[in-house]
Amino acid sequence: MDPETNSAPEQEPVAESQPEAAPPSPVLLSWGFVFMLVMAVLVGGFAGLFLVYTTDLPQIDQLQRYHPSATTELYDDKGREIGSFALQRRVIAAYDDLPKILRDAVISIEDKDFERHWGVDVWRVLGAAYRDFRSGGRAQGASTLTMQLSRNLFLSADKNFGRKIQEAILAMQIERRFTKQQIFTMYANQIFLGHGVYGFEAGAEFYFGKHARDLKLEEAALLAGLPKGPSIYSPIKNPERALHRRNMVINALLEDGKITAEEAARAKSAPVRLHIQNAPTSIAPYFVEEVRRYLESKYGTEEVHEGGLRVYTSLDLDYQRAANQAVLDGLADYERRHGWRGAHGSVFDQGQSLSSYTNPDWDQPLELGSYVHGIVSGGAPGFVLVKLGRYTGKLTAADIAWTKVKDPAKLLKPGDIVYVRLMDTPPAKPNIAAPPLHVALEGESGVQGALMAIENSTGDVKALVGGRDFDESKFDRATQALRQVGSSFKPYVYTAAVDQGSRPEDTILDAPVSFPGPSGMWSPHNYDNRYEGVITLRHALAESRNIPAVKLAAKVGMPSVISYVRKFGITSKMESLLPVALGAAEVSLQEQVSAYTTFPNDGVRVVPRFVRKVMDYDGHVLEDNFPEVKDVISVDTARTMRELLEGVVQHGTAAAAGARLQHPLGGKTGTTNDYADAWFIGFSPSLTCGVWIGYDEKRSLGNRESGSMTALPIWESFMRIPIAGHSQEAFPGKAFPARPVVKAQNVAAKSVPALAR
């Protein structure tokens, strides 16, 4: 048998027998299912929460274009700040403007891991949550700087779970888009530090009177401690808490190795020294208010108060200071001429005490020559003491001599509100041991003054005073008040006559005359109740004779005179009646000053310009204004009128000022019936300035209070400043050669009430 065929068939090896796998335990299956279900619910829940809490979140792209509410700043013609508009006191600073010690202090106390985390500090959040759970409340905060920034920029301050989620989501998005330096800079400009102050630069200026870059260690630590509770840790309201919080920040800096133990000890031993800088009222409040109205009408209130505009104005700060002082000094001289009218009430009558009473004047810097309200705090025979905020003044017999009372203690009593002028320069910081300041008593009857100065070549308003005290009355008597102008109206009559052929040396009869009017015959008269007979037009205008002015107006026709007035830019309503030739028309000071620029400008009037250029927050020019001029009269007529008005200053009603100033000048006085308004409008080759004095209720200033007596001295005092810088200036050439002046002949006058001069 063949072995191959006889062999047994080959079989597959049989695997070793294995026990069958047991089916999954029902318990395990149920737990796995639960786990998967829980995970699905958690993921779904978190996805749902994410969707819910991100639905209403702002697009982070908005932050690329975001800038914080910033202060709109106003500058004068030399780039000096003169005022600002803001809902929040904030000064935008760059990263490098913030000193390292301040940055370190903020990070050490607010967010130690700021440089390392990605917007949310997980371990800090968990730790805070655990402590909150143990305490049963929300005592522990866990917000990083980035989370605080997202909340301050986009979210409410409500403390709830939903807001914290949104805060964290936004913080992570911010961290993805911006560098740490950018985030810190935004935070540093946005954070609230109390008392209306936002951002560390504004905080440094408000609390310490310095830039952030100049902060000392202890000052930086105090500011860094404020964001946690600006009211709780306010060094003004709660100095002890502020000191404790400041030292906590210093300890945090020491723990982080940012300062040495010696530096920490020195800073902690230093007292909290503040130099509070309240935002002062602008030196030119009426001018600033005029600019505000203009800007808001053009750009809207929100942009003006939050947009951080840069507004370059026409004002000259030096001229404005001179204008302020000239008006206040002139009003003080007027008050003294009319005697003491009593104190301005008592603080006790107002339900206040000597310690509780405050006055807006006390928030402003005091200097030699300042006029300020105070309260009598005490005294003895021969003197009284006056509280002036942080300072004390002293009034002696010599300081009240003009009242005709010899002893101040008999004139004034404790609690009386008085108006005084500083005769000393106050020290930078009040010193209890220092002697009281020397002050002089002044009157304040309610008389008002206004001044406006315009540059002839550009129309730039260089100075503007709209009243005695902006805090008491915001009404601008330079731009808003309409008052009768008296004889300052006469140049328009003479201009019409010159344009129709009259010349300065032409003669006219100054004698009684009557004209028919709507109510019968009208008989004008001269200011001094005298008549000079045959005189030249030059002399008639220089001496402000009324009869010649009315005769000229009748000759050329009042409709013609009114048409010239319109050419000069005066829009106020007036009738074509002869009394208007003597100033029986209401005109604003601004219109008068602008009109008078025509005479030194060879017949061209400049339109007043307050704003020269406006730039937005990013530096883009929004407007760039150029001088606006109007042709009014011919060169020959303008030069003739200028020479006539020079005569007023050389040998007419303003000769006293002309003799003292010794400069090429022209102008015209004006006084209305019953001495209710006193005017002087005058010009040099480069500047035209007008002054008005009167009461708001249009009552008499008093006997003989004419334009030359009351307004002219203020004009003279102010003009000393602008002409000092233009000593070599001169008017253009003459239009006509001078001719001999005809001597005046006096003619007896009837006794009638005085009119305008």
C-alpha cells in the first residue's frame, strides 16, 4: 500500500478551548450611558450658554475703532490751553507716558499674572469661587485687568453669573486681538478713579498736580489702589483707608520683587500729600461759552463733550488777562465814585455758617489784583478778618477809606459777604502761621461791563469779556445784549456824508434847530447844552456835537444812513428816523467792533472769527477757517473817516487817553439818555476794541457817567498791552490834505436835558 494513500487525512489544528466572554453588566452599561449623557448635556449646556451669552456681546472689532470718552480742549493763538469740554475728566496717555512704577503697582495689586494669562486666570477664578462658596457670598473678585477692561468698556456693573461669563469671553477675544501693552494702555485710560476722574494721567493731575510720568512711588501706589473702590479709598473722603490701601499696594510690590525693602519702608512712612487740582473756570469763560455754542451747533453735543476735539481759537491769552483786569478795575473805579452801598448779605441769612459757606471764587487761583468774594470772619477795633477759602485777608482803615467810614469793625460784622481786591501775592500753599493777606474793600452794585477786541487783518477775536462774573451770570453782554449806542453811531452818519462829497474841513452851523417828527417837532440839543456856531465837521465829530450830526443825517437822508449801517454789518432793527442819528438804536458790542474795523482797514470790514481750526481725536482736520472780509466803503472814504476818528483821540472827547498812550489811534465815545449806557469803540492800525458799561435793567449809571468818563479808561488800560507789541505801526496814507481848523463860535443854549455824546 502506498504510504501516501494509506496515511490519514491531514486535519486543521484545533485551538485551545477558551471560555465565552460574558455579556456587559447591566450596571456598567447604565453608568456608561449616564456618563455619556451627562457629557452631552454639559457640552450642549456650555454650547448653549456660550450661544446665549455671546448673542448680545459687542463685536470685538469695535475695539479697533474705540477710543474712550475724551476731553475736547481749546487753545489760544499760541497753543496755550484756555478751556475744555467733557462729561468725564480724562487725559489720554500713551503706554510710555505711564511710568514703570505705576504699571508695576497696578499689576501687583490687581492682576499679578497679567503678563502670562490669556484673559482669564483659571486658578484665580477657582480659588475665588471656592472662597465665595465657603463665605456664602461674592466677597472674592477674580477679574483680570483684561476682564475689568471688557466690563468697563462694554458691560454693566451688575454682579451676576451671566455677566461674568460675558466678561470672560470678551477678555479672551481682547487678548487674541491686542498686545499686553495695548490692553494695559486702554485699561489705564478707562479706569475710574473717583471725583469724576478717569484714567491715571488725569488722576495724577487731579490728586497730585503733576503728570503721571513724574509720580513718586507712594503716589503711584495710591493711584493703583483706587480702582478697587474709588469712593471707599478716596484720599479726600477717607484718608485713613486710602493710606492703608496705598501701603497694601507697596507691600504687593515688595512681595513681587519690584521694589526693595528700603524703598518700601520709605514710601510707607511718607504721609499722603495731595495737591488737588479742581478744573478751573476758564480765564475767558464768555469766549469759551461762545465757542461751545458754535461747536455744538455744528458737531453735536456728544461729539463736543466726548469726542476729544482739538479746537484752535483766535484768543490771545495775554490780551484776555489784560481785558479781564481792565474791566474789573474800571468797574471798581466806578463803584468807588458812587460810594459804599453795603455788604452783599450775610451767610447767616442764607442759613449757613462761617465754616460751611463756600464761594466759586475760592476754587480759582488767587493772585495779586484778583477780585474775590469773602466773608467777614472776625475782627477788632481798627480791622476785620476776611475768609477767602484757604486764605485769610485783613481789612484796615486805609482799605475802606473811600466808604467814608474810619473803622472797618463798625462797617462790617461777622458773616457779611464782601467783595475785595488782593493787594498781596498769595503764597502757593496757605500757611496758618503766615500773616493775613492785605486786601482792599470794593463795591458791587450790579453794574456790568463788556469788552471785545478784534484783530483788523483777520477778524480774530483776541479778547472777550461778557460781564463782571461768569459764575453769577452767563449772559454775554458783548455778543447777546442789544443796547443803545449813543454817539458811537455818528461815524455811520459821517461816512454817508463823506461818500456824498463832504470833507473834514467843511463847515456846519452848531445852533438850535427843530425837525418835524411823527409826534410833532423834535428839537435835538448838545451834550453840554451849549452851541458853538460855525465849526468844521472834523471838530464837530471830535467834540461829539449832536446838532451837526443830525443836520448831516437830514441832508443825506436817514434811509441812506440806514443803508450804510447795513453795509457795516449791523443787522439790528432800527427805524429811518432822525433820533437814530444820535444813537437811538440798539446794537450789540460785537456788531459795533466789527463795523469799526472798516476804518483802519481801508474800507474792508472783517467778520469776527472765534475758531481757526478744529481737529478730531485722530488728528484729522475737520475745519480750517480763513479770514472773512466784506467790502464796505471806498479807500478814500475810509481814510477820511479814519482821520476824523483820529481827531477824537487827538483833541476830542478821548484826548486824555490819546495823550497818555501816544500811539496812532482813532475811535468814538458814546453816551445815551440818562447816562444809561457808556461806550467807547476805538482802534489802532492792528486792533479794534470796544467797551460798554451799564446795568442790565437799563437804569442810569449816574450823573456825568459818560463814555469818556466810564468806558474810555477801561479801553485805555486794555490797549496798553496790544500797542506795546506794535510800537512802530502806522495807519496808511492820508486821503486828503489837512486844512486849517475854523475856530468855533459859542452860542447861548437853552436849558434842556442832555442827550448823547
